[in-house]
Amino acid sequence: MEPGEGPGALDLHGDEEIIEVVELGPPGPDDLAEEMEDVDFEDEGAEEPDAEAWESEDDEGVEDGMEAQDDSEVTFSLHSASVFCVSLDPKTNTLAVTGGEDDKAFVWRVSDGELLFECSGHKDSVTCAGFSHDSVFVATGDMSGLIKVWRVDAKEEVWSFEVGDLEWMEWHPQAHVLLAGTADGNTWMWKIPSGDCKTFQGPTCPATCGRILPDGKRAVVGYEDGTMRIWDLKHGTSLHVLKGQDGHQDPLTCVASNQDGSLIMTGSVDCHAKLVNSATGKVVCVFKMESVTPKAPISEGEEAESNSVESLGFCNVMPLAAVGYLDGTLAIYDLSTQSLRHKCQHESGIVQLLWEESSAVVYTCSLDGAVRLWDARSGKMISEYRGHSAEILDFAVNKDASIVVTTSGDHQAKVFCVQRPDR
């Protein structure tokens, strides 16, 4: 898609004073990689990770009622506990990395589930894993804050570092630079494999989610106190802060940006999704999920049914955004009218959603162990894939939208072929 097409170029209607969608002509990857070379990193000592290990409850037995049908092509079963995260290598889409509650991470072939190598040495649940933009490196991070980077072709560890308890981790889209958010509110940035380091100090509460914007120069980070900051990665300064009424009233759970980075969306435990102009830092609109039925008064000893925004994302080919909620609602919002277009109900909570790169199809995975494909134009479900005997915890879609790789509480990762001739 050419820069300037897609949702970012929209003329959004609403409060004119706020809306000013700025088109950013994206610089080339080489310029950005060079800019990252100029970043003034400081050497900082590793913080001592919290000594308290994270104890998990014993694995529950397979949930009753989960169907035995298995639509998957390949099952990867080297993990011995819940598998928390998965990423596909961006260059070839032939390799997956998975991390789990068994303190292990593996790099394996998607075509046949063959193990390439184990990312060994973690002593806590591996909750973050991902490949660099060119698939040269793979990074794995565990809950205690130990991050390791491996060179994929040599299958060897090239760098490791310990921070505080890890909340999220992401590679830079054009350079060998790694970003991570921790429970003490810091966001860390390293050059790999030199390890030059820089930190961005947020409020003294966990940096719960983060995303590097497509221009490679800025990152958006959400925090447990409901605030959101846009950081200048080169200068280490905070460009915009959303807090108070502009921010969320509860912890942020997820952030996303559209393809040209002009719009950011934030999701929170407060059930609101906010659309923000990344150039001005102003809130363009707030999407609130209204309850269909009035909540019955809660009697003593009963817990209120909780709901929150769990995942969100922008469509690349139409002015649409999707928001997935813990109560199982998938909401498709029309950005040009800032209105709800479709509500697609799941029977159980949505864990994550992803859009296809070049169509208006959105994928969801949920606590009932199924992956579903939805046509965002009609709001209708296209297809459903099952195979796990427990909830799906993470998933990834390859570039041409022909396969989905899922990870689950049933200790397995699975590969599903989803290509359809009519799409």
C-alpha cells in the first residue's frame, strides 16, 4: 500500500479542533536504522529482578465440553505446560518461536513442527518472544525479566540482560533494536548485539503495554495508572502524555497504531478504547461498549462480571478498527463516522485479534479454544477452526493469510491452514 492510503489519510469527522490527521511520509529503512545508530545510549547496570518466583497453580484438567475435533495440520508438543506466546519470523514466515510456563522457548519449523533449537537458560515462564524485522535474531523474555537474544542461523545466544519483572517486549520495525516494558514503569531500549542501553522513565507503576510506531522514531507506552505516553526514541523525551480525563480510568491492556502511524488506539480495563492523533496527542474519539442488558444489582458475596478491552487493531484496507472484549464481544468500528458498525458475539472471552494484512478480515482467538475469521464488512463469521482442548493464549497469522499458528493452555502449539479460494 502506498503511503497516504488507508485509514490514516481519512478526514475524520468530529471535534475539528482536535482532529488533524498528519500524513507522515515514511523514511526508508536505511535512514531509520542510521538514526537508531545516532541514539545516545547510556550503559546502565541491570536491575536486580524481583527474587520472588512466580508460582503457577497446578494445571487444571482439560475443560469439559471442549470438542475433540482437530482442524490443525501440525501440532508442536515439546512444551510441558501452558504455551503463552508465539511469533512468526517476518522474512520467510517459515519459523515460529514459542514460549511457555515450563520456562522454555523453542524455535521450530511451521511446515512440519521440527525443532530448530531451544532457547535455553530461562528460569521463569517465557511470556515474550519474537524475531527481529529481518529474522536474523530471535528474542525471548521471561516474567522475572531475563531477556535473551539468539542468532537464528548460528542457533547461538548473542546477548542477555536482566531487568525488573517483564510486562512486554517488541523489536524495532527497521533496526536491530529491542524495546521492553517492566513492572517498575521503565521502558528499556537496547541495540543488539552491542547491548547499548537507554531507559524511558514512566510513572512508578507497571508499563503494561507498548508499541513502536511505524516511523520507527516514536513508541507509545500504556501504564497501569491509566496514562499513555508517546516517547521520542532518539532523544528519550516524552512527546505527549494522556492522563486524567484524557487518559483511561483503569490500567491499559493494549495499544495499536494504523499503518502510517497517524492514529493510535488504546484499550483498557475500563472497557473504553480511545482513538488518538499521534502528532497532536489529542483524543479524537472514545469508543465505549454499552451493556445490552442492565446489570442486575450484585448481592453480597457475588462478584460483578468483569469486562475489559483485551486486544485491538486497525484494518489496512478500509477505515475500520476492531476491539475485542473479555465478555466475548468483537466490535468493528467505522473510523470515518466514529460509530459501531458490527458487533460479533463470541460465547467466551476474546484473548487476541489480528487483521489480515491486505483484506477486511479479522481473526479472533478466544477462551473456548477456537480461532474464528470474520468479514468486517458484513460482520459475518467466515470460518472457525478448532483443535485445542484448552483456551488459546496467543496466535500469529502469516503474511499471505494462509496459516495461523496458535498456542494454548493445553501445552501445545498448532498450525492451521486457513487459505480459502473465495477470498
